[in-house]
Amino acid sequence: MLYYKELNEFLTEIELEVFRNDGIIYDTFVCDRILAKHNTNIYIKNVLPVDKFYDISYNPETINRFIKTPTIKVVFKEQHNFNRFIKFIEDNTNKINELKITYKISVSNEEAPPFKNNNYTCYGLLMDKNTIYYSNNTGTPYDYVMTDELDKKIIDDIINKRTQYIRGFHSNNEIFNDIYRMIKDGWKITNLPYEIIPNESFSEFCPICLEQLIVRDTEIVKLYENVFYKTKSNSYKIHHDCLVKFFKTQQKKIFFKCPYRYVIDFNSCKYLIDYKIIHNN
Ligand SMILES: [Zn+2]
């Protein structure tokens, strides 16, 4: 509890120092900051106890109200600003080590972060002293979108913890593991190689546990033989948790197979990214 309080107070200090020196913050920190602001507002609105704010077991609904990942990435356009910030880091080395903060600092006056390197669409936002905006250097079609509708869409996605996997891992199993790390952290990944469908009353049985789909309170997945042509493809339903357990038995395989032998390849996520600006849900 004390750790998170100190961490967040110091991250705010770092943030102010970045802005004082005209820096740009990118990657996971921007996303974490948006979630923290949004959830803090809810926490305050509900008049929840101030002394439990940093208690990680208190009020899980707003648990993103403070930042838990001690990582910050910053870019400066000018060398002298970079130098000034390095001086600040040096002056605070003890505190940074104590709080286990990792950082990446660079100078670039030509290319914008995240340098076509963001793993998920939500990590393409940049934060400077004035505003939060989507980068035009994500290596995706979003780079050609010039309206601020995109910024709004991504911020709305973040607040609802929706995002799409872009890149960063190579094998099917590595992508699967990273995506499920995000899912465990409460994210909905909207370009999975299958569909998570509303938990309605289905009479079918799960081919893994052989129970009726609706018996347990769990997510239900629709698997497609050809996920690129859903309307024409064979498909069936299965428990989400049963499917994940089944995949975990195949970690050494190049791609997964479902109980009915459909190929499930997490490499196909990148072809399932939906770059629409307006979100329909
Ligand atoms: Zn099952």
C-alpha cells in the first residue's frame, strides 16, 4: 500500500519534470495514466475512503485508479532538454531504484514515438505538456488518420479496456501468452482468432468438459474453421476457459488446434485488426 502511494507520487513528479522539459511520454504509461484519471474520478464520485485509495484489495472495480507498472518511456526533441532531464534522473537515482522504476529516455527530433513499435493499439497515444494525442508513427493505417476522432476512439477504448494486438511477439504461443496476460489484467482483445459471444442460453455441449455450455457462469467462445470468412465458415461454441486450458497443452506446437481440428493461429490476429474509427458498441 505504501509502495503504490510512493510510486504514484513519484511518477507524478517525473511526469511534471518531463513536461517542464518539453518531453513526450509514450507507450504503457499514457494508457495507465488515462485509466488512473478515469477511475480516480469514479472513486471520488462514489465518496470512497481516502485512506484505502492505494489498498490493492479495496474496490476492485476501480483498481486501475493508480499506476502499478513502474515503467516510463520519454522522448525529447532537444538535446538540452534531454540533458536537463538526465540530471533530474541522476539526482533521484536512489528513489528510482527503491521504487524499482524502469525508464527509457531518448532524443529524436525527426521520428515520433512509439517508433512503429507499439504492441497494442492502445499504446499508440502520446502525452505532452498540453494534451494526449495519437501518434502518426505506429506503422498502422491509423498513421494516416488526421481527425481527433481517432484520439477520442482510442481513449474511449482504453476507458472500456478494449484494445487490439498489433505486434511484438513471433510465435503463436508467445502471442497467445501475451494476449492472455492482458486479458488477465481485465482487457478485452477485440482481434482474437475467435469470437467471445454473449452468454445466452445455448443448448449445445462443450466438447472439452462435455457440460452444457450455460451450466457454468463462464464466457463462451465461438470458433470458426475459417475466421476470415465467418459467415460462410463452419463454427461451434465452447467454454472460453476450457479452450484456454486446451491450448496450454499445445504450447510447443507451431499453431493450436481446437478439439474439432480447426487451426487456431494467434499470428492471424494482425489480419483481424479493425481500424474503424467509430466504435459501434
Ligand atoms: Zn467446457
